[in-house]
Amino acid sequence: MKKVKIGELKNRLSAFLNLVRKGEEVVVTDRDHPIARMIPFQEKKEKLKITRALHSPSFLKQLSYPPMREPIDSLAALKEEREER
């Protein structure tokens, strides 16, 4: 891990970006206090694969919903219950 002050980073940005490309981590400091970190970019391939899979037509066909029940006539059911009492 390399530490670099803001002024030096501004003057030698390309050199520090090359370090990051090679896998190095660079911490940017302001008056010796860390304020930022530059790390190599990594695309989250797993997340992309999962997202694509969840939206694929074959996956959506696998989803099954419970069958719809017949609509209940609530007033008739209430009358029937009261009559039984």
C-alpha cells in the first residue's frame, strides 16, 4: 500500500494510476490524514450473472403461484355461520 499526498498525486497522477492498474492500493492523504483510497476496479460478475438469471424467461416460468380459490360470498358465509349457532 502506497501513501501519497494530494499535491504529489496531482503532479504524478498517471504514475499512481499505473500502480493501481497493476493491483497496488494507493491511499491519498491530506496533511497526513487518509481521505481516499484508490484500488483496482473489479466488476462484480457474480452479481451480474445472478441478476441475469433471475430475469431470464426460463427462471420466470419456474415460478409457481398457488391456484386461485373460488371467491367467497362473505355475506352468505356469515348467515350460514349464524344459523348454525
